[in-house]
Amino acid sequence: MTEQAPAPAWNIANVLTGVRIVLIPVFVAFMLMDAQSYGLWRWLAVLVFAVAVYTDKLDGDIARARGLVTSFGKIADPIADKLLMGTALVLLSALGELTWWITGIILVREIGITVMRFWVIRWGVIAASAGGKIKTVTQALGTFILLLPWTPQHLWLTWIGWVIVGIAAAITLYSAIDYVRQAAALYRGHQAKLAGAGQASGADQADAAGTAEGGGRRARRRSGVSLAPGSPAAVLQSECAPLARELVTRAGAAGLTVATAESLTAGLVAATIADVPGASAVLRGGVVSYAVEVKASVLGVDAAWLAEHGPVDPRVAEEMAAGAARVCDADLGVSTTGVAGPEPHGGRAVGTVYLGVAVRGSREESPVVPAPVAAALDPTSAPDAGRGAVPGTVASADGAANGGHAVTGPDARWCRGTAGHALEVFPGDRDAVRWAAVKAALELLLSKIPA
């Protein structure tokens, strides 16, 4: 879940995809005009093929870097890839330069998996697997070698092409099995959600009759989402309640207060803490900063940085945390921002989550945390402890100074650090991504408070 406006369908990345499609008939024409004379037309065909393959990499890089991922691009890009590679393989086989059984295996797989991915898109997005990416690279490399007009003394190099394309065919079958497994998992998750929705409906009726049970059901009512029993999201949610209880107990005993700034989780972190009896002594408040403008105007996130890097960014996460602590006058601030899916956004993959943390420090930006916070906090868990970060700078996920960005202004009272990382969750499952982020945020807060 992000807040940036959708990218326009008419953008440079999609134009490159269109160029790749247009180049396919040009490639075919050059191959046919050559008629296996292996002269100029064949070299031109190879050049067109190479340019088309390069546009495949280029349009993806541009779309992710500039936040230009669109629904049209996600459909047109793989279709263009498969048309280009399938056309080249068919031509090679028709010319007797590649055995038909390899071409047949690859074509059946590509058509079958493409149809399957469109069929299951109603339940979620099947992310490109590592096997699929390796398959694409090996196919392109092997096909390129076979297309080259080798001289008779270099015909042995075609064996290298055959071997590489054969390996690509084997990887093609392996990656197909992986995609079928992912599709089956999405289908099972869909069925579980349908079953859970029916059970939740009955539970809601029981609640109305006065038979409501605590914790987890209250959290479902707060979030407005009914989670299927046994689903990944439901399991993650059940693991959050004990963490919230421990947080309230430890922070309360230490006299510490907490504030939240939530974009991805839309208030779930604060709601989970608030479900614990006695949370009012610990939870100062929270800001649900869905809109980019709210991040800048309420939480004080650098507007220029937001415009350049987008809301899913480690520096944005830690500035959100510091802003929440400032707005609510809390000792600890935590934030969540990321992409819940089902689609990537702004160059970030589904499941990418950045967490920010802020701990109240001195007004002089001293690395020494003043009393009473210093007495309560575990000094070994202070932000950036042991990471080599300079006091008063923002530390990125790997501990390096984040562009030398100094903590100044009203937020200088909080020593800030980032726990930005991509959570390994479930592509296409929005609820699982969100509850994984809630759990990680609670664990991050607990790491700052001694047991």
C-alpha cells in the first residue's frame, strides 16, 4: 500500500515495450530475406534481435527506478518477451538450425504458464521466480549464439548454442513446476479466505448477540478485515498479541511512552497495542499518514526527499518515526511504510517494508540519552549502537550514514535510526504483508526496552 498516484500508461518504459513488439516483424523479415545465405541480412536480423532483447532489460529497469510500473506494462512486457523468443526459436527450427522438440517444450511451457498466470491473477500476483529469470537469460543467450552467421570453421560454436538452449529448456520445465506450485498456493489461500469469511460472518453475529471473545476478534473488528483461520495473515496476527502485551508491560514498568506513524499498516500497530489492558499508560497516540502530504506536513518528512524517492524509503521511515515521537511527545516512535501489493509500486517489490525507530535524546543532539529515559533504556539497544553511525545522522539499514542527513529542527530531540529491510512474506497477500510489518514493528520497539 502506497500513496503515490498511479503511473500513466503512456510512459517511456511502455514505449520501449512497444518498440520491442514492432521489432519482431522486422527481425522476421531480415531472417527470411537472408534465406540462410548468412550474409548481411542475417547480421541485421541478429542486430535487431539483440536490440529487442536489450529493450526488455531497459524497460524493466526504467519502470522500477522511476515508479512507472503499470497494469498495461505488466501484461505487455511478458507477452512481448515471449513473442520475440518464440518467433526466433520457430524460425531457427523451421530453417533446420534447432531441433523442434526443444522449441516445442519452450513454447508449450510459455503459453501454458502465461494462461495460468492470467487465470490466477484474480487471487493474487505470481511474482517472477529466480528460475524464470535464469530461464529468460539462458534462452536469450543460446538463441543469440544460434542466430549468428558462423563461418564453416566456427560451426562448432553452434554446439555451444544448442547446449545453452537445451539447458534453458530444462530450466523452463523446472520454473514451470515452481509457477504451478505458486498458483496452487494462491488458490488454496483463496479457498481458505472464502471459508474464513463464512466463519467470520457467523462470529460477527455471535458478537452482536453478546458472545464476543477478546483480543484477536477485537483486532479484526478494528482492522475491518476478517482473516481466514490458519492463513499466514491470521498466524502473524496471533503472534502480535503477546508481543503487544510484553511491550505494554515492559514500557509501563520503565515509565516509557510510545507513538506510531503508519502508512502501510494503517493504524494496526497502534490498534494492537491499544487492545492490551493498561495500554493508555504507554501509548501516547499515532498518525496514519497514508497521503504523502501528511507525511510532510504532519510528521515533518523532507518533502523534497519524498518527491525524489517516494514514500517507501528507509530515510522516510525513520523521519516518520521521529515525527510521530515529536507530535505525540513520546519516548519511542516507530513507523511502517512499504508495498503490501498485490502489485509492485515505485520500483519496490511486493513485501518490501521499511521500519523506522526514534528514541528520545537530548535537545543538543548528544549521543547520551537523558534521564529518565537513559535509566530505562537498554544502552546496547540504542539506535545505531555499534553500527558506526555518527550521532545526529540518519543511519540506513546497513548502518552507513544516509547521505549525511543531519537531524535538525524540532526532531533533534530524538536519536533516530532505521530498521529498513524487505520482509520475506507472501507475494500478493496484502494482509500477510501488513501483519508481518505489525509484528516486526512491535519486535523493534521491544528491542529498545530492556527485559
